Amino acid sequence: MSGLSPRNYIVSFGQDLSLFVAWSVIPVWARLEAGATPAQLGALAIPGGLAYVVTSLLAGRLSDRVSRTTLARIGFLMFAGFCFLAWRATSVKWIYAVAPLGGIANALIWPGLQALVGDESAPGDLEKNLGKFSLSWSMGKTLGFFVCGLAWDRFHMDILVACGALSMALAAVVPSRAAGHRAVAAPLVEEHGPPASVRAAYLRAAWIANFAAYGLGATLNYLYEDLVTTLGRPPEDYSNVLAAVFLAQTAAFWIFGRWSGWRYRPGALLFWQAASAAALVVIGFGVPTPVAIGAALAAGLGLGLSYSASIYYSVHSDEARGARAGIHEAVIGASNFVVPMTGGLIQHRTGWTPSGYVLAAAVVAAGVLIQAGMLLKRRPPP
């Protein structure tokens, strides 16, 4: 049995706290002070997202050859630099210009640290260790959204200074090169487990699910502030609904890190994606905040299972764990800007506020159909 160093949990919690405080405050500032349109809000994710996608693919492979933790330290320092530069923003274009630095920074951090979880795990521990690691960063992300309302009211963009200082401090907390990170890591694929063809099918399906799910989450992140403002509600409603999504995601990581019945079976994965799509449409039609929070909880469970499946099937391998984790993160990065950007453009051109949410839900529904075709013909392992 193998557990992770507590430092893994500290850095994953702290970095997502820093990241999502920053990227919760920036859209509020863009809408209220920089006068951003829905199209501009949707486009906020593009520069950093493109940089994240490309760098994740490269950094994931690189982390299979060099120290994963050294790459992470560089990433923490670079993200601090992004925060300090964004703090001085005077226009939305300024954010567009500096966002690639933040995308590159996080791409150096996450694929390597996720692959490190596999390096330090035995076959019987992988699911639990990934669940605990995901739980820690999701708690940071959830707290970041809860903090957003208070941070904006009291500090406005000055909170980015604290975000940068936190990421700088985390660079010193990253664990040293782990004993488990050897040239040949311990095997994780057991002889009596699913055959390679089944594992490959579930890996591809989980990447599709993760793309759709994170497009859903990004739509809320970048477009819901505009809906809240249009309805005359306070910024706290935006942060509370987003926090509910990621609180449920955190609960999902706890549940699916301890219950293994979802692995290599399609039922739960397909059901919770469908539920999350329906929940997003409900939120997008501007329902009262208590109802939106209830729907957000359902959406968060679907988001949590999609992510859990994607990272589990990515790391459940005896080779190229960093490269596969890099693809997992690149999928997230792509959906984080493609879906809200397209939704924001459609909303801007049609003037129909729910259109971006309907688009994101349609992406999830299409993904469910594709995955069903891939997985339902696969018989569950004995």
C-alpha cells in the first residue's frame, strides 16, 4: 500500500485556490469595470487555454523524461508572474496579452503532478490516491469561488497580489523527487484486469466526457456573471452558484475515489453527464438563485465523475503516464475556451441569454451519444 506525501495535497489545494480566486475576480472586473461584452467574456479563456493545450501535450511527455517536480516549481513561479501582471490590467486586451503565461504555468504543474500520483501508487491504491489528490485541488477551487465575492468587495483586483504570493510560496512546498518516480515505475495494470482494447475504449470515452464536462463548467465560469448582472443580482450570486458546482465536484471525488463500481462500466458515467446537461439548461434560463444552486450541485456531480474517469483511465497505465496525463489536461484546456467562446459569440449575436448554456448542454448530450456507441457494446469485466 502506498500513500502520497502530504505536500502533494498542500500544493494541489493551494494552486487551485490561487488559480480560481484569480479567474473568478477577473471576469467580474472585466464585466463591471472594463465593460466586457458576452463575446469578450467568453474569449477571456482563449489565450491562456491555447497556451495550456499546447504546453500540456509537450510538458506531459517531458515529465516522463525529467523531474516532474522541477517542472512544477517552474510553473508555480510563472503563475505568480501572471498574477502580478494581471493585477496591473487596464483593459480586457491586457488580460488577453498576459493570460498565455498563466496557461503555460499551469501546464507545467498539473500533468507531471498527476503522473506522479501514479508513480507513487500501487495497483490497489491508484483510485484512492487519485481521489484524494483530486479532492484536495477541488477543495481549493471551491474555496476560491466562495472567496471571490468577499475578495471582490474588499480588494477588487488587488487580491491578485495575494494569489501571486501564494503560488510563489507553493514552489518551495513541492515535494522533492519521490522515491516512487523511478525510471521504471511500479506496474499498475493487473493481469486479471480489463484487456487493452477495453481500457483504450474507456480512455477515449472519458476524454470525450471530460471535454464536454469542462466546457459546461467553463460556460458557467465565464458567462454566468453576465446573466447575474443582467438580472440585477449581486456578484455573490455568481460566486455562490459556481462554488456549489465545485462543492459537488469535490464530493464526487470523495465518492468515486472510494466506490469502484463505476470503473470500466458505462452506466454512472453516462447518467451523470446527462443530468449535468439538464442542470446547466435550468441555470441558463435564469431561475432564482436557490434553484440554480440546487441545479449546480447536480452539474458538479457529473463534472466530478467525468474528471475522475478521465484521470483514472489516463494514469491507469504502465507507460507514458505523463504523456497521457498531458492529453487529459489538454482536453480540459481546449474545452475551457472552445465551448464558452462559441457560446458567448452565439449569445452576443442572437441576444438570447440562454443560448450559450444550451450549446454547452448540447455538447454534453452529443458526447453521451458518442460514448454510448463506444462503450455499451463492451461487456463489463467479471
